Amino acid sequence: AVADSGTSVISVPTQAFPEMFELLRFPADPAHGCRSEGPTLNIMLESVNLTLHPKDYAQLQSGQKSKKKKFGFDMLSDPVGEAEHCRPLLMAADVLPKLFVLGEPILRKYYTVFDAEGAPRIAFGRAIHAADGKDSGMADMSL
């Protein structure tokens, strides 16, 4: 995996994209939109587990009647008809085989330190935002 501050989504290998997209897509709550209950995305990197909840990775989108091309794939119409749904901020890309690019959804939730001196490594720690006031400490991952 690569952490990239210039990527606004999570980039996944093309082969994994359709299944991940459908597993993380869910109907929006009428009152809370994508900040409601939905699938949790856990990204395990060696000894680090990065957890994203729907509010971290999903975006509200209105229902569609026809197929539309998104990120190089024909997306299926909304299974609940015209209702709004939450779609994951994913993109299909084959930068290298099996490479995931962790963009803004990860970098908003986790404070990230890039250490270019010595052995290259990245440290992730739960970012403290004024609204949540939580901190789960730092996690270190050597690349």
C-alpha cells in the first residue's frame, strides 16, 4: 500500500474494485445520510489496522435508473430504486499489481508521518478533530 496526499479516494486494483464497491455501498439513512450504520472498512498493513466507518469513506449519491460509467466500470443501478445511497470513495487503478493507494479518506482520519530518513516508514495515529476529541495513539509501520 501507498499513502498519497494527492489522491482524493482509495485506489484499489481493478480486479478487486467491483466486489469492494458493492460490499461497501449501502442505502442512505433519510435523517443522517452516510453518517449512519453501514459496513466498516478495515485495512490491515503488517502490524497496523486502519479502520474506516461509513462517515469516513462514503459519499451520498442519488439513485440512478440507468447504468453510468464510473471509474471505468458500469455501475449497477441502485438496488433500492430511486432512494439515495452511499457509495464508497473508491477508484479502480492498476498502478502496480495488487497496489492499494490510500488517499484522503485515510489521511483525514489518521495523522500520517512520512519518515524518509533511514529505513523508509510511515506512522499513522488517529487524528484529533475538534468535533470528535478522540485519540487512539500512534501506530508505526515500516515499509
